[in-house]
Amino acid sequence: MHENRTWYPPKKTRMYAQLQETPHKYSTVALIRLEKVRASQVLQLRKKLKGQVEFVSIKDKLAVKALEGAGAPGVDRLAQDVRGQCMLLFTDMSPFRLNMLLAKNKVMLAARGGDIASMDVEVAARNTGIAPGPMLTEFKEAGIPTRIDQGTIWIAKDTVPVRKGEVIGEKLASMLGKLDIKPIEASILLDTALEDGFKYERDDLVIDTEEVAASLAAAHQEAINLSVEAGYATADNIVQILAKASSSARSLSVESGYVTAETRNDVLAAAHSRAMALAEKAGYKPS
């Protein structure tokens, strides 16, 4: 006969209580997935965001149950996205700023077989400190020239065994690890997030800062142009408005033949030009 469970390990009891209380303390609750995330990445993020973000690892039904019953706005909908091993991030910063901080905090990781190189992998000529043996074959298969000197393997010249975007094989990954070369650039991005009960999906949280900056710059310039054309003076456009007004007044003075100390040369030049054009049409040739 099945009986309802009435006892949980202390660790799970503490996690349940934490997930019931913590969503009420912060304006933003975000979720990241840990399937392809290495422990070293999370550790570095914890250090860099200490005091700004609270991290809680979750991966079982008890966590989902705690979130569904927490009572904080929208958290029950966030619980629906908990699948597999996940981590919750609690903070008072906006999810967009948090996502940008996560994206900037990239780390370089050692390669595993099947990883895609994040850059051209350069192996510099040097003493590897590795004794001759099976590694010689691995260097040869990777196309890295070597020589034996003073009882160790030396890389004979700078070599690029794999280019950016190419797959790193098992043997090459192992060799790069022994050379302490880390060719995999990794960052963590939010999978979903809540801010004051409003839910954002992964694509909503990715912002192209360069595109946004360009759009804001273009909008600012268009606003300046419109205000100058309309003659609406502000601290930002007063110099341009005065310059435009001065230019328009000068042009009007010249066109109307109104002589001033500033325009007399232009007025006389315009009158002379018109006179010469008229003389040419009349066939008059001044001596």
C-alpha cells in the first residue's frame, strides 16, 4: 500500500524553504540550463557576481513544487520551464543587464573531443616538457612538427592545427590539454526570466548593443534635423539654428540686392554676374 511521503532529507528541506522565500526578496528571477555548462564557468560567475546575484541549483520535482507554491507573481509559470539540471538566479538588476553581464563574462576552456574551435588554435614553437613516446605520433597526426632535444619533445615551429569553426578531435583535444591550450570560448545566457512578474523568453533577452546604439544615434540626429528645420531652439541645436538663420539672411540680402557691410561684396558680384549675362544675350561686348 502506497503512503504519502512525510520526510525529506535536510538538504531538500532547506532548498524547498529557500525556493519558497527567495522569489519574494528580488525583482528578477532568471533560469539557466546547465546541460552544456561546466562547473568552472559557474564558479567564476559566482565570484564575479557575488553580492549582486544569488545562485540556486535545482533539478528535481521538489524544486518545481516549491516554485509553484511560492506565491510570487509569475514564478509558477517559470517553474514550467524547469527541465533537467537548472540553476536559478535571483537579483534586483534587470534581466537584460544580467544577460549582458553573463555574455561579457566569457571564459576560455580546455577542449573536449567534438568541440568547435572558437578561434584559430596556435601552437607556438617551444619545449613542451613532455618525454618522447606516444605523444610524438599525436603531434605528427595533428601536423605539428617536432624534434627531440635534451630528452623532451620540442615543437619545431609555430603551427595552427585547427582553424576557427572546425571540430577538435579527441586526440587533438587531449594534446592541447597537455599543452595547457584552452581554445573554447564559453559564456552562459539566460534561458528565461521574470521581472516583476513579467516573463521574458530567451530570444527576448538577447540585445545587439551595437545595433541599438546605432539606432539611438540615428534617431537623435533626425530629431536635431527636425528641430533645426522647425526653428525649435534647444541647448543642443541653438548653434545650428543661428548658423542656418544667418545663412538664410545672407542669401536673402544678396538675392534682394540689399547692401550691408557683410554682403556688399556678394551683392556686387551677383549684380556683375547678372549684368554680364544680360550683355551676352544682347550681343553687347564691352570694350
